[in-house]
Amino acid sequence: MCAVAAAGVFTFPATSSHAVSGGDNALGDTRVVALIVRQNPRMPRCSAVVIKPKVVATAAHCVAAENGKANALEFAPAQLAVSKPGVSLNTDVIANRARVVQVIMPAGYTNRWNPAAGDMSAQQDDIAFIILDRAISAQSFPIANIDEIAQLKATQKPITHFGYGLQSAHALDGNPHSLRLVANTTGASRYGVNHHASEVNTLSTHDTATESLCAGDSGGPWYATIDGVEKLVAISTGGDGCLDTPSGASGILGTAISPYLDLLAKIAKR
């Protein structure tokens, strides 16, 4: 399992990422938004999903300072913005983006990644809730609970991933993309007993020979149909890279959203 923070598997690089084939253009799909550093208004930092009209969820490592103290931020909230759902970042109206006013992460989250020393803290509780200055969408989806997540693992159902980093060419196109992959029977434990993330609070999916997530997809939402209802399941937090490992050996890690919803009690009236 590659690092999501230090090695930058999902954090967006300054240059184009490796190609990811097999994904579908999701332009106009309201199930995904982009997190943007305002100094680079046409380049996504990460992906995200609307939880409430003024609240989005993303990966904590997208906003946390690397090797900083717990809950230290890499960016001041005012430096960040969130796009309208499903837009092209090449052409959307920048004034329509919401500005970030607050970032909430689980207590004690740290953005460190040193597998050689047994420190994989960056993927433990790797989720953040971002509070916006305005509503960007009235749409929201029911969120899968822990029992339903366990069911997805046990039955190895398909999960649809969304992200602004996923692409079908060797250059970023500024659009969201989607990809459907099959759930694995385990989450963090798939990557060894020393992995710090909770098995119960995580799940994973299989890459294929032609399909994977890549840089910029961190924080992107996972959806699955559970008992006939489409539900929001998790957000992308790590991966083995852009098709650089054999089919069946690589995978993508996600942090389940439902175990962390108590963090939103701090902003319940927003």
C-alpha cells in the first residue's frame, strides 16, 4: 500500500499523473465535487462529496500538514474552495465556487507516512469535513452504516468511485470521472497487521489491469446499491498507484463516512 501523503499517490501533483484507462467521463454528475487551492483555480487538489448543503467530506491528508502536529492544516481555510458538483474545472465560473471557512478532522489525526518504521498514521481516521460559506448543492445521499459496509465486503458487491484525478489520457482534463470496481472482503487489514487504520471503518476495492484510481482522486466518494437504494459509502484515502502493480494484487483503500458523522455535531445547525 503506497503512501497517500508523503509519496503522493492520491495527492495531486504539479504535473500530469499517469493515465488511468477504463473510467467514464462524469461531467455533470452531481455526486462529486472538487477541492481546489485558490492560487491554482483550474487544478483540483483533491476530490470530495456533499454531505449537507454547506458541508463536504474529503480525505484528511488533502488538507492536513505533512508531519505536522495533530489537526495542523497545510492550507488556511481561506486558501481553499469547493466547486459546484460535476463541473469542468476548465470552464466553471470561479465566483460560483464556495469558500472554505472551517475544516474538522478526527482528534489526533496525523499526516505521517513511514512504512519502514511501521508508521502509517496518514491512513488512520483519514477523513475531514469541510464547512463552506454557502450551499453548493441541495442533493445528498443516505450514508451506509457499519453493518451495510460489512455486507458490501462479505458479498463483494460493485462500488462506483468518483474523482477529479481519474482520467483516460496522459493529461488532466479537468472533468470528474467514474469507475466501477468490486469490493474486497477486507479493508485496512488487507495491507498487513501493522496498518494503523481500523478494519471496521475501512473497505477496499480491487484494481484491474486497465482500471484504477490515481493522483487527485483522494477524497472522492464511493457509492453502492444496498437493498435497492444507492448509498454513499466511503471516500478514497489510498491506493497502490496508477496501474503499476499486477492485476488482482493492487487495490484502493477507502474510509467509511458513517463512523465519523458525530464530528458534524459541532456544526449541526449549519
